[in-house]
Amino acid sequence: MKRATRTGILIVTILGAFFQGNAFGDNEAGGRWFERLNVGIETGPTGAQYGFDPTDKPYAAKFNGREIVEKAVAAHCEYVVIWAKDSEFAYYNSKAAPKCPGLGERDVLRESVDAAGPLGLPIIAYCVVQGNGYPLRDHPEFKMADKDGKPIDRICLNSGYIEHAKQVAAEMIEYGIAGFHIDMLDQGFGPPYGCWCANCRKRFETEYGMPMPPGVTWDEAWDRMLEFRCNTSQRFEKELRAFIRERNPDATVDYNYHGYPPFSWEVGQRPVQHAINADFVTAETGVWGFGALGVSATAEFLAAATPGLRYQVAISRHARIYHDNTCRPLNDLRWEIMTLRSHGAQVTVVDKTGYDGWLDPAAYDRIGKAFAEAQKKAAYFGHPQLPETGIYYSARSRDWYGRETPSKYQQAFNGAHKAMVYEHIPFGVILDENVTADTLRRFPVVLLPNVPILSEREIGLLRDYVEQGGHLIVTGHTGLFGPMGEALGHSVLESLTGVKLIDRLSSTDNFVRFPADAPEALRTGFPADWPFLVEGPGAAFAPVTATPVGELLRPHRTVRQQKGEEPVYQPNSADSPVGPALFVNGVGKGKVVCIAGAPDFACAGEHPIPEARALLRNVVRYLHPEHVVEVTAPQNVESVIMEDAVNKALYVHLIGYQSPPQCTPSKDRPYVLPSLIEDAPMYAARITVRRPFSQAQTLNPRTQVRVDGHVIELVVEDIHEVLVVK
């Protein structure tokens, strides 16, 4: 039993409603399937990606739609995404695509729909666009071309392939499916870049009245090329969706989206432009490809790209990557599922069968347990969050500052997210494509993490936001570059920051130092007069109307480095000051803090010392000292704060990540894939609630609770816990 201390009129009880969750979740009684349902499975075979041979009859021979539906229902899946066509085979009786030979006369899509129909279980057909398979073998004219006209083994979205995609979709619609999940709409994840095929050249010249640029030129012609590539992807998506809806207005369409970090311009997608072309947006997460923190970052990114709409995230049940024939421990699955549900996402677990189509019973058992928990807790997900800091993301900076090294821009965004999670500062994401005054007003603090390029529209919105009482943080090279990525001799935010640019530092191993008489709120967590590394872009500024605090120091350089005879391998020690570390400027009713270094960039780098993160935390707390709910917990615990207006309750979600130590990797040392989560963490948390309440309850009866005034102390031993405050 939990232990409680009664202070005033306070009742601490065990929440019996934990066992009365709504299986269809998020308080949605009606609506389309994706608006009602929260957890489902995608099941597809393993083997076609290894290579195609028409005599390979054992492949997918046991891939059975009826069995998949039966096991999915037993595992509490609320919908099933069935693998219907990839780049090699159709898994149904198709006239448009070659059928998987191992199926014989069987039709997996028909089996799935027939088994699911009486149960009211939605069946979503999975289809692949890209992939070096039968479409390119049979139709080499579908291939992209590089700048020299040489074929690339990727499908050009301006080719005739769209008609083939429509043929496939038309066949599947006749089965009575609920919708389509269409994967691999990218234009490549790196060089060689496309497309300079005859179709694209002709269309580009018609639209822009000029020939295509001769390559990746990073000039005005390339700016048009980037727009052309993005519009090509969007046009394909819209045309295919319109075709499907003409034939079945109730059939949903979602595309696997690549407009979020770490992806960049090369895929031909922008964050907002390509999130809104379907009924809802779908993306992927996983420690294997995106890191543990990528889970919540992706969910909040999707929420920002499609405000007010549902968004789906697909995760893998496999230990390393899809198709590896392993199964993650239950707690590892629970951690990712509960993180995503806490951040408002619908969750699809991807199950890749054995080579012959065998379904792993352990996988379905573990998925079923995790989904049952998510369903029981459904009433506590999907409510509006209470964010404190909005992390700004600029697609223009991604493309024109990051260019062919996207991490040059995206690292600061990732580090800002990491700092907010570690410091338990509730956050959301703001995107340059759809930012409005209302978007900014949601956040007491807006953070621009090394956002070099800002338009006049954005600057005007930020100015109004601050003048009306908002607080702004700018770091690194924010506002120091023009729209084409050209370096400027001034900051476009001078009127807000109250500083003048003196020099953009060429070094990234920069240091900051704060004297003993600096405001205590800004130097909490590090010694006075001690220089510490803030690795990332920095600039020397001079105050105009702002108040300077601390010092920014350049690094030492050896004689050989100064002569250009030797590169900088690692950070050197601090040399002399080049300007203040940060500036505080009052603008109207709000404040702006300009940090001359980039602690956000440092947080995601190879020298992520805690002092860099503490600096960012201190500035947020300096600007906004008291949030309605403040969480103190270990850094491996993520917190999400929601408000349920109907039940007059606050929900504090706590998700514990506990990956045990890993050994030296066998390759690519020192880059380590974290160990899987087997044990639930045990930790203490302290939640301060700055509004009156009479009840504090947790879902897990084993959680210890102690309440003293406005402070709630917990001892939690689980992956996921919810504190309910009324």
C-alpha cells in the first residue's frame, strides 16, 4: 500500500478508475477509425528485401491474414496494417503487380478483411512506393536521373509511376479496406540527388521559365529546385489521395512522412507542407535509428506540423531494426509506447514475421500486455498539455544553413529538446511554416536554438510576442544569416536583443564564465569565475540597450593551428574574453535573453557537459520562475503535464527510461547502441503544484505518495506512472 501524509484537507487514494479505461481512448466515442483508436499493429513478411528469386516458394508461405487478425485481436490491437504490396510482390491477387509465389492461390488481403469484418476491426493496406524492385525492372523509364542524366535506382514521382500506383490502389479498394498506409515517398536520403530526368526538366522549365540548375548550386536556381522537388512530392501525394477518395470517400490515406529531424531537404519534404497531404501524418521512431529522445521529439514535431489533428508514430518490436527476427523486452516496448501515448500519438507497432510468415508468439504476448495497459490508461492520454517552452524549428535554416550537413542546423534543436526533457521543463515545437501569433502565445518562453535564418514575417511575429509579454531566448548564430544562407554583417534581431554584432566566431570550442556577482538565477549549477565549454557556434556582441552578463571566451590555438598547418581535433582550453556571455533586454512587457554561445548545440554534441544544459535551464527559469506544475526527478525520467478541463484535473505523466550499461561495440567504436530496457526503474520525484488542490492520486498502487502543502513526493517503481491532481 502507498503511504501518505495528510496536510490540511487532502485525500490521497488509490485510483480505482485505472481498471476502467476506455479501449477506444482519448474520450472519442465516434469519428473515423484513426480518430477513435489508439494502438494497432502493422504486420509484414521478412525476406523480399534480401533479393528476389521467383523460385523462392518458402518465402511468406505461412503469411496468413486470418491468423494475423486472430493474434492481433488477442493482443488488444485496435486496427491492423497488413502488408499488401512492397517493391517486389503483391500479397493479394493482383493484376497490376507480381504476386508473391509462396502464397500459391491464397490472398492475404482477402483473408485479413474477411476475418476482421465481423469484428469491426479496421484493415489498413500497406503499400511501398520507393524500392529497387519490379517497377524499375519492368519500367526503367520510371527511374530518376542525376545531374549528368545517369539513371538512379529510385522512382521519379514525375514519371508514369503514378498510374501504376493508382492501378494498385484501385484493386485494393475493392476489398473493402478501411484505408491505406503508403510508405517510402522520399526522393532519396543522400547523394546521388535527383531528379534531372526528361520529365522533370520539361516540367521545371514550364513552371519556372528557365532550365534546371546544373547541380546542387546553392543559388537562386537551386532555391527553385528545392521548391520544385517539394512540390513534386506534394503533387504526387495529393493526386493519389484524390484518386482513392473518388473511389471510396471513406477510405483513409496516410503517408510515411520524412519531414522531421533528422531528415532534411534531400528527401523532398518540408515539415508542414508534407504533413498535411493525408488524413493524418505518420512517422517512425526507435532507439535504433533516432535515439531514445527522438521518441518524444518526433511526437511533438508531428503535433506542431498538424495542429489539432491526430498523428501516428510507428515503432518496431525488434531489438535492432525491422526484420532482425528478435523481440524487445516488455519494458522496452512499454517505455516507447507510453512515451508516445503521453505525448498524444497513436501508436503502431511494426511486426515483421519470420521468413516463411511465422508469427512470433512472444512478440504478440508482449505487445498485448503493453496495449492492454495503454487501453486501461486511455482516459489519461490525449488532453491538452501545459507547455512552458516552445522550441523553434526553421525549415529554411535546415535547408540553407545546414545544406548538405543537416546536423549543422538540427543539432541545436535536438540539444534544446534534450535539455528540456532532462530538466523537466514542459515543451512543445514551433515551426516556421505555420507559426502564428496564437502559436507563440501558447508558450511563456520561446527558444530559438541557433536559428540562423529568419524572415521579416517571423521577426514581426516575435517582436509582437515579446512586446505583449512573451519571453524570448536566442542562441548562437540566430538571425545572423540571410535567406540564401549568406552571412550578414548584423543581426536581424538587433531591435529585440539590444545588441550589436562584433564578430561571428570561427571556433566552436568556446567557453563562458560568470562572475560571483552575476544574478544567482543565471549561474546556478556552476562555480563562479570558472570557464566551462559551450561547444557550438558563437558570436561576439556588444550591448546597445541590453544588460551584459558574464563572459564569452575564445579557445587557445597552437602556433601550427594558427598557421593552418594542423586542424583542431578536440576542444582546447579557454583563452581571452571576446564579449559578454549573454544579454538581457527588456522589450515592451517581455524580455529577450541573447546567449552568445549555443548551449543547446552543446547538449547534443560530443562534449555535453551538464553545465551547458544548466545554463539553458537557468535562462528559462530566470524568465519564467514558476510554472503551474514543476517536476523534479532524475534525468532518465521524462515528464508530461496535461490538464483535463472536464474533470478539473492535472495529469503528470512520468516515463522512466532505464538502459543498463553497454559493452564496447564491435564496430564503429565509440558509437554505442544502448542496451534494451529489462527492469523498471525505481526513483523519487517531487512535484510542486502552484494551484489549490484537494486530491493527489497515482495509478500504480505500489507508488509511495507523500503530500506536504503544495508539494507531492513520490517513490515510483515502474516504467510509466500518472499522478492525478484534483
